[in-house]
Amino acid sequence: MSKIATRVRTKTETKVDRPRLHKVLLFNDDYTPRDFVVQVLKAVFRMNEAQATSVMLTAHKKGVCVVAVLAKDVAETKAARGTEAGAARGYPLRFGTEPEE
């Protein structure tokens, strides 16, 4: 009688957590013209006219509005571009980011 050797193979999978998403926030101010805010939202966040107007009005009424939820580096880049667009025209337009819960 011959002995047969068997091997047990274990397969290990590496589970990678998805990167944490960040919210891009638009903060209301009393100086930046509404039309300019809409232009920035369309240019930086690729929104259409209706979406941009809705976001701008929500920020205007509530003081702050979530513009988008993106990967951290993308969120920070877009927030910086929006804020810089306002600063270039002398407006206090401000975008920020925070981690999504």
C-alpha cells in the first residue's frame, strides 16, 4: 500500500479599504455675486445651470451646502480651485472639505 501525500492550499485575499470620501462645502457670504458662484460651480464642478443654481441657493439659504462627495485629493483640489477663482476676482468665495461620516 502506497501513501499519497496531499497538500492543503490556502488562498489569501488582501482586502483593501476604499479611501475615505470627503465632502466639498460651499460657504455663503454676502459679497460674492450669485451669478459668479454659479459660473464657478459650472466650471470647477461641471454642473449644469440648474444644478449650480440649486446648490448656490441652498448655500445662500442655509449658510453652507455640500457641493460634491469625492476622494480626498480630488475634493481638496476642487475646493482650492473654487476658492482661488473667487480670490482672483476679489471675492471672499470659500469652499472647504471635511470627511464624510
